[in-house]
Amino acid sequence: MALDKMTIMGIDPGLAIVGYGVIEYDGFHMELIDYGAIYTPAKMWVPARLDIINDSMVKLMEKFKPDEVAFEELFFQNNQKTAIDVAQARGVCLMAAYKINNKIFEYTPLQVKQGVTGYGRADKKQVQNMVKAILGLKEIPQPDDAADAVAVAICHAQTTNYRSLRKY
């Protein structure tokens, strides 16, 4: 028996680019509704960039009215300045999603790779090709940040115990 259709929005947060992907899922079948990216100018003051991200996220949430929103958790190795800026952008995205729909879930990059490809150490191209295959697309969503966000949404849909992962 199929579930009611659920709209899931995946978010790949960043300061320069926030990727988003929206899918519908009925328990068996996934359909891509939309994907894209929010861009902010590199030379712009960080608070102004965060404002662009917030306004854009609110508009996306109002447009698609997702039942649930899945975020990729941040992973950084080196650059502390970049990590702080991206974390601020992620916080703005989380707040926009929370204010409109507080059904928020988070997945590590390893969980996303596992959920989409079945292998937690898959490379970016493998994940993108599986996004294309799972959704029956002719091309991989662009930019990469949007493809990553669609992968997060797919991961959420394919995670059988996702309700226990809810953080908020």
C-alpha cells in the first residue's frame, strides 16, 4: 500500500551557493519536482549574503510547502573561516525551514552516500549518477550543489527509520 505523497526538500547549505532539491515520494516512487541553487556574491558583506539566503529560503519553503526538510550536515577539514561562514548560512537555512515547517532532519555526507548509492564511500560522480538513475532523469541536476541537495532528499526518502532521526 502506497503512502500519501510526501514532498521532501533537500538542502545542501553553503554561503556562496545553497543547493535545493524537491521530490515527491509515495513510499515506492520518487519524482523530481524542482531543483536549483541560491547564489550570493563573494565580495558582499556576510550579513547581506545571509539575508539573501534567508529571503530565498523562505520563498522556496512557501512555494513548495515541503512536508519534511532534510539537511546535509557540515563537514570540514581545514579552513576555519570558511567553516564559520558556512555554518552561519546553514543556521539561516535551518531557521527559515523551522519557522515554516519544523519537520527537519539531518544526514552526514556518509549517510547521504549510503542512502543513495548503498556505499558510504561513494565518490561525487557515483552519487550524481545514482540521483539521475533513481529519478529517471536525462541529465544530472546542475549545479553540483543542487544535485547534492536532491541526493539529500532521496536519502531521506530511502531511510527506513527516518522518523527516529528527526532532530527538531
